[in-house]
Amino acid sequence: MKKYIMLGDSGREGEYIQRLVFMMANPNPNAKMKRVWIDSQTEEEIQRGIKEAKDLSEYDSLSDSAYLRAKEDYLIGINFSRLLSIIFGRRIAKDLNEEKVSIAVGRVMTCVLGMVVSREREIRNFVKTKYYKIVGEFGNDTSCFKAEWKVTEKSKLFESNLLYNDNGFKKEEDAKKFIQYLSDKKAVIEEVKKSKQKENAPLLFNLAEIQNECSKNFKIKPDETLEVIQDLYEKKLVTYPRTDARVLSTAIAKEIGKNLNGLYKNFKDEEVSKYISKMIDEKYSTNLVKTKYVNDSKITDHYAIIPTGQGLENYDKLDDLKKNVYKMIVKRFIAIFYPPAEYSKVSVTVNVENETFTANGKVCLNPRLFRSIKK
């Protein structure tokens, strides 16, 4: 009996493309068909995928979903694009002083465009309104702090029409009069609250999250970011880039030590080596299974983008941008193994003639890894 191995991209689109190709190839209907599903292009992952390949029929629902999506693209996209171009094309072309105009309609494109237009109208119609806050300074020449006034039920101005909101005046002169009224009055500290807070490292990167980070840090467009990560993927440095998950699967979490060991042994970067060495010296746990970073229910096709720990022979050949993006992925990955950052929070309430001023402060006691990454 003939045996076919399907090796399309792991995902709905990849499933659809390979099924179309397979249909055109007119295979033996009695042949045994297996589907390989992998998330990185390392030799180990490819061998695992072939070894654990499942019957193609197990992916029939995914194929049906892809086929229906393609049909919807045809029904909505092609038909409505033609219809609206015929009805409104000439009119729009005349308004734009163009010879011809075609109107594009799409299953996703039209919805997104509608949201963009709606938001743009809100921005254009927004009217700026000035309002004036009051910030008091309390203490002496050696020690002082600032606190912001906010109206309460005890306040002289409770429900006053002089206020724009609960901490601001409509007019500057009214704010100044109120400041004058409070000047030289006795201030009493009513309450001081102290608490400690822990903050875990953020979730791992999906495509949208890393596109946002690259836009902020490297000033590159989303499609440029995808090109960079796609190249890293093809060089076996990172896992599949087109993912919407920010967590790992349970199966991957149980073998995550391989990724860390690969980085530790093969990635000759002083900063990253320092982070991993600290993990080893302080014996941080690599058991992620019961953490927020592992959740099978939040994974559709692929888990989050993480370093494979392999392909590092290609690292030195990368340009600076690709190196920086790769290091960003590596550090976000390592951060999830670190203990949470620890903060001391202080909240102070001051009373001046039944008027309330509040101040809040936050001091990092133990920054850990991820806070230094965010800087």
C-alpha cells in the first residue's frame, strides 16, 4: 500500500494549500495518508513530527474550516468588489479625478477599514477641553512629597458646577481661588497604607505582541518585523512566527530544558549567558506546567514564539536588527523562569479643611530580570 506524508504549514491556511495541491495530484484514494505537524525547522522537531504523524483524517475539520473561509472570501470579496465597482466606480473616479477606480471588499479588510474610519472620525471630532488640577506639596525643607486633590462628599465643592471632573476645575481662576482658601491651613495625615506587591514576567511573544515591541524599540513596520522573524525561523533560531498564542503547550513545557540548554551551550552572548548562569546558580525552577505560561486551551495552531536553542551557528551572520530581535525573543523567554519582581507600595491620604489629597508611591525592591528588559 502506498503511503503519503503531508508536510504543509501547521495551520488552517497551510492545510488548505496542501489539500488543494494533493487534489490536483490525483493520488491513489486507497493510499495511507499521514499529516506532519511541526512548529520549528530544527532536525529534532522534524524527526519528531514525522515519527508522531497522525492520520490525515484527524485534520478534516481544520480542512473544512479552511475551505469554507476560502469560499467566503470568494462570495464576499469577488462578488461585492465587482458589484460596488460597477455601481459606484465611475462616481468615485470622477470625484478623485481618476480614469478608473475599483472598489475592494473583503471578509476581513472591510470590517477593519470600518473600524479605522470610525476611530478616525472620533479623533477628528474630538474637542480638547482644558481643566486644572491642584497638587499640594506637604512636608518641610528636608523632606516633602506631592499629593493630588480630589473631591469627596466631605468637600466644600462636592457636586459643584465649577468642576470639570472629580479632580479638576473648568476655570483656572476658580482653581487659584480654591488654592488661596487652603493656603496656610493645617494639614493632617489621615492614613498611610503600606503593602508589598509581586509582578511576574509578561507572557511570551505572539506575532502581534512582538510587532508592537519592534515598532516601539526599533521603529520598524509590522510587515518588516514578520520578515525578520520569518528569517530567524528559516535559520532554525526561533519557532513558527505566525501565531496568536502567548503561552506554551504542556507537551513543549515538559521539554523546555532543551531550549535552555541549547542557549546556554551555544549562544555566546555575555548578557544572555549572565542571565542563564544566574538561573543555574540560584537554582530557579524550569517546571512551567502549572504556571500562567502554559495553557493548552489558549493554543489553536501554534504556541508562542520562543528560541529553539538551535541554529546558533547562523547568529553571527545576521545583521544588527535581526540580532536585536532575536535577543528580545530570548530575553522574554528567559524572564518567565525568574521569580517575580517585588515592589513596596505606599499610599498616603492628607486632610486639609476636609479636603482630601492623595499620594501614591511605588519602589522596586527586587527588579529581577524582566524589569531590566523593559528598560
